[in-house]
Amino acid sequence: MGGLMHLSGFQRHLMGAIIFGGMILLPILVIGLANGPADSYTGAPGEATCGSCHGTASGNGSLVISGTPAKYTLGQTYPITVTIQNTGQTRWGFELAAVDAAGKGAGQFILTDPVNTQLSDNAAPARDYVKHTAAGTFNGTLDGPVSWSFNWKAPNVGPGKITLFAAGLAADGDMTPAGDIAYSTSIATSCCKVPGDANGNGVFSGIIELTFIINYLYKGGQAPSCLEQADANGDGIVNVRDITYIINFLYKHGPNLVCP
């Protein structure tokens, strides 16, 4: 206190403005996040989670993504649900993105509950984000569980494995970060259903698949609709080794074809 007495009038006014500005800014920031988090807080590669802004208290609840198929069909639409719960908490939030192995956004989100969910629809190849709205915080719902539902449409051309990353927040409703509990989770899905089926007709056709891969790799031919199915040896890359692997499988009693 004695130190403040030695400040000039300008310095005291400046400090007062900083303190007052902080008092105003914190509620605005908290209210803004209640209306929906900023993009890039799902825990996906290169992203933070809700815990970077909210308290990191230990929780006794869970965050779950349901509806994601183990194997997706190109162009198929799937209903996805995100559910969170935690004893003693009363306000809730989430954000989710679908990311391919290259770190790009994958597929398309379609809102089915615009009251409780909203979409950041960014230009490809950037990631899109589904997140809660102000109503979708379900303020006052003690303990949970609460859920948000929406659709995810798989891409028409399969980049291979796609992972859905979600971050969730179980808050105590006091409009401060203290006492809030952050969660994160992820689940992966693949387009590979028939190993070696490079042309995507639903069956492995031996020499036809070899020809398709050779044309794709060396003659500017059509790309496989699901790259994973052309990756016959499952090493994550489609190259000449897959041609050799298929030849060994067909004619030299080599190991079975695999999905990555």
C-alpha cells in the first residue's frame, strides 16, 4: 500500500484502468466461451484442449464419442453423439473435429440440432469444428450426462484413417475457470474393408488390382477411392512394395493382404 502512495497520479490512473479492464474482460471472455469456444481446441495434433483456458481440476466423469463406425463407407452419413458427465458440475461444453492422417479436415459435418450445436465451416483443407451454443451448455443440469448430436458425412474419396478428436468441459457454472474440469478423447475410423481392393469394386481381383495400382503409380491412372485398400502390405504407403506383396501373395504363397 505504501508503494502506491509513491506513484504519480498518471501511474495510479493507469493501474486502476488495468485492474478495471481486467474485471470487465474476464466476464466477457467467459461469456464468449459460453457461447461457443474458439476453433482449434479439440486435442487434435497441434491443438490445445479446454484445459488451456479452464481449470484442470481432477474429475470423476467421462467424455465419449459414439456412432463412429470402425470402417466407414465412402460418402456415407453417420449420426455422431458426444456425451459428457461429471458429478457436481452444472454447465457443459464441447468441440469436435475430424482429421485425416495428414492433419487435414476430413468429411463434412451436418447440424441436426442447431439450438444446441453450431459449426465452424472452414475452407478445405482446414479443419471444421462442431461445438456447443449458449443453449447447448445445458446450464443448471447437475452431474450430467448431457449429449450433443450431429451428422458426419465420410469423404467421397478415402484418405485412409480418419480420427475424430473431441474436447469437453464440465464446469461448475460460477463463470470463472476455477473448479472447471476438462476432458479430451478421440476415436479412429478406416475406409479399408477389403485388403488389396485397389479399384474399390468390393472384391480382391488379383491381376486387375495389380494393373490398377501400376496405372495409378506410374501411368497417371485413377487414384484408389480408398487408398488403404491399395496398401496391401499395410505399411501406410502405396508404392512398388505393394505390387511385390500382391505378387508374392498370388503366386508365391506369401502372407495375406492386410488393412493398415
